[in-house]
Amino acid sequence: MTSEQKKRSISLLLAGFIIFSSLYVTQPIFNGLSQYFNVSLSDISLTLSVSTFMLGIGLILVPMLNNIEKKRMMSISVLLVSVLSIISVFVTNFHLFLVIRGLMGLALSGVPSIAMAYIADEVHKDRVSKVMGLYVAGTTFGGMSGRVVVGILTDIANWQVAIASLSILNLILAILMVILLPTSTVQTPQWVSPKQHFIKYGKLLKNPAVLKTMSLAFLLMGTFVTIYSYITVRFEHPPFSLSESTIAFIFILYLIGTYSSINFGKLSYKLGIKKAYAIAITIMIVGIILTFITYLPIDILGLAAMTFGFFGAHSIQSSYIATLTESSKSHASTLYLLGYYVGSSLLTILGGYVFVQYAWMGIGILTLLLTVIAAIISRSLFKNVA
């Protein structure tokens, strides 16, 4: 591996870490934020939902800025996100905090799609899967470690110290990424008007299979984020009464997702998409049912199963949507991610109201219902697929 290849790989790993550690940073501390800002849990869920919603919107808009060099776009994104995150810890007004979280979500959108395009353009085809794997590993590790670090530091000090510490680390890593990442060697394409992009989106949205795949992303990501958002609050109260640092380690279960994604990709080749997807969503449903039992080891087992099933289904869905078009694969993937992040945004808000009214039983029933609806849609989507 050459020096430039090493720099490129390390930079993309850092980019993935920065983006996803910043995105979900409020999730493990909903209860503490609710007390600090003196708002309800359903309102505090907006700190995550606003970011993911704006990220989804940003993913639609970023392709329209295709005349900006890729390194510059990613550099602006990681630096802006880190600075905004630092600013957020000094805010005492809840609505201003939400504005900053929304701007962070918009800034975050400058990395996911651009990073994938950068890898495709700059990396030799024999190494694309390895470099893409490093970027994905960065996103997984970032999403997990951000939650764990913030949970532990909040327990030791407070949420401001926790988020500030992670944000300063991310700013240092962002500067390192900007220094290391080689400038794109591929000529920046000419600007394409928004109208042409929306024509492509419009054509795709007329395809029922695209809409169904987006629906699956919406429902399952919404289910996944809702469960993790409110089970942390559940574990803080009797009969569990766990500390925030103990609860933070629950997010290590995300590592199961890496294993699941890889193996369900293989399983879909071996058994076919229809059977592999049915197995994934069945495991997810069983996992949700197990969380109804108020016994910590069983709840953790249920979370693990739900996580394993979700990432398996996600890997199948995200690869399947790209097969539905020949000429607009990037736009199809963007629509999938739109469903993915808007689902996590809107259903987490709904989950907040349900949790306040009906506690964990309400969350369990809601997410079980959403997953069953997804299973029904998947049967229709994959009916004629091997």
C-alpha cells in the first residue's frame, strides 16, 4: 500500500467516525437533557429527530452541488459539524439547541454520499471493497463509541462535558482528515441543474418497487432508533435502575450489526433475497417480543436479536434498491437513505409520545406493529424475486 493510499484510507475512516459519533450523540442522554432543558421526553427526542431529518433532506440536495471538489465538500462538512457540536454545549435555550442540531444534520449530509463517490472515483477497483469497508467500519465504530463515551462521561461529570470532550476530539480528527485526504484527481463534473435531478427522482418514485423499498427503510430504521432511544430511559428507572455509564455499554451491541450485514449479504446469495430477508425480519420480531419481559438478561438478548435482524434486513434492502434502475443508481440510493433517515426522525418523535403515555409496553407494541407491516410489504416486494 502506497503512502497516498494509507492517507486516503485513514482519512475516510476518520470521516465516518466523526459524522456518526456526532449524529447520535444525544441518544444515550435523553433523560438528562430532558431534565436540563425542562421539557418532556417526546420533545427531547427532537434533538435526534431534527438532525436525522435534516440529514435526509441534505442527502437530496448534496448531489446538486456536484461541481464542488469532493475533498473540499467533505472537509467543510466535518469541520462545520465539529464546531457546531462544540457551540451546542453552551446553549441554554432548547429551541436554539434544536436549531444547532438541525444545522449539524444538514452539514453531516456532505459526507455519506460524497465519500462513496470519492472511493469509487479515486480507489482502484481491486481495493474499493477494502476502503469502503474501512469507511463503514468508521461509521459503525463512531456511532457506537460516541454513544458509549458520552454516556460514561455524563455519568462522571455532566452532558456538557461529555459532548464537549467528544466534539473537541472530533475537531482534532477533522483537521487531521483535511491534512491527510488527497485531493480528488477526477475532474469535477459540470454543474447539473436541480431540475434534471428532480426529473430522475420523479421517475424513480413512479416505480412501486422503489416506494416499497423506501417504506421498508422508513419502518425498520424508525423501529431500530426508537427502541434504542427509549430503552435507555427504561433502564434508568426501576426495576433496572442502571447508571448512565452502564447503559452506555449497551450500544456495543451495534458491533453485531457489522457481523450481521456481512453474513446476510452472503446468505442472500445462498438462499435468495426472499428467504434471507424473511429470516432477518423474523429475528427482528422475536427480538422485540423478548424486550417485553422485564428481566435484564432477556432484554439484552432481545436487543441483540433485534439489532442482528435489523442490520441483516438493511444490508439486503440497501443493495436491492440499486438493482431497480440502470441509469440512476445514485439517485435510487439517495431515496433509500431519505426513507431511512426520515423514518428514524418521525417515528422517534411518535415513540416519544407513546413512551410518555404507555411506557415500554407502548413502545414494544408500536415497534412490533411497524415491523409486521414491513414484513407484509416485503412479501409483496420480493414476491417474484428468487
